[in-house]
Amino acid sequence: MSVVCVAWSSHVGALMSAASRPGMPSVRVLSSRMLEEPDGVERCLETMRSATALFVFRTTDALWDQLDEGIRLIGKTVPVVCVSYDPAAWALSSVPVETAQTAYRYLTYGGAENLGNLFRFLDALPNAAAVPEPVPVPWEGLWHPDAPVRAFATVRGYLEWYAGYACERGLSLDPERTVGLLFGRHYWVNDMPDVEAALVHALESKGLGVFPAFTNTLRDKATGNKGATIWSRE
């Protein structure tokens, strides 16, 4: 018997990494892509039925319609948290909406600490008050694989460090020889920017300056998330 999480494939790597840390409850993480496999829907339902608590990040794919009734039945006996970009799907949760919102914030804030606490939170339901609240993490920033800090909040802050770094390596800060690299916050917050790091170093090997910026795509005023358009302009 385990906490079961069914999430988008882009979240699975970070969730599995967090689940493998010492002190975690027993967790099974499933990718929603398994629903596309032969017998994937039934295998997913079978695993979900073994859950002590169930967390589902539901997509709008039609395949999910085959799971909805099973999720409702599971919710009669164990805590179910169902979140989605579709507000209607949250009604599949068997926990209070405030509980589902807290679980969603663990996931969207991201990072090892928040994801680990997501599992602890689910494992402790319905009485999870002792688990630390989700910890806010920057929605956007500038990052470099060789920087002494995890992220810079402003262009000025990045330049204060990067100007010296670029000078030591003979990199250009001429706007015509500088590359802006925009990538998803998900990879930064979950410590998975391997491709971006390789690209930054490849560009710098040609003498180019690089401004790697991470962001969430869509703006959210309620959380302070500027979104890709505003952050790119800044």
C-alpha cells in the first residue's frame, strides 16, 4: 500500500527523485502517458485502487474520462486529491478544496523540499497539519551553470556577476554577439537543466555572451508569476 501519484510526464522525473529520498513514505509515481498504452487505463486503475492516498494531475485528454468513475469510487474510502487546469476536474477530489489547493501548491512551487512534503502531506491525510506549508520558490530569474548562486532575480544582479565571468573567458557582451536563452522554470526548480547547461557552454565556446532566463509560460497575478512575455521584455 502506497501513496500513488499520477502526473504529467514532465513532472514524473522530479517526483520519482523526491520519492527516492530518505525518510519518504512509500510512493508510486505513474506517468499519464501510460494511459496511451494497451491496457494502460486498467493498469492505472489497478494501481490507484491500492493507494492509501491518491494524487492525480488530470489532463483534458479524452482517455481520462475512462478513469473518472474509478477515481470517484476510490475517493469513498481513501483521500483523493485531483487537480487540473480544468476547474471542473477538481470536483473528483474527496478532500476539502483547501486541502487540494495546498497539494497543488507543493507541486507548482516545485523543488525537492516541496515535492517531498507533498508526499508527506498525502501520507498524513486527513490530518496533515504537522507537515510544513509549501515554500514559495521564484517563478522567474536568470541562471547560469557556473554561477555561485542558484538564480539571479534581476538582470542587474546577473550582469554584476556575469561581466567579470565574461571578461575572464573572453566572452562578448556586445548585444549583437549575445544570446538570450529562455527555458521552462520546471527544469530549473527541479534541478534538471542539463540540456540548457550544455547549450550555454556550447554558445560560450564560440565567444558569445549568454543570458539564460527561466520562466513559467503564463502570467498569474495572484501568485506573482510574471509569465514569459513580461519576463522576456525585462
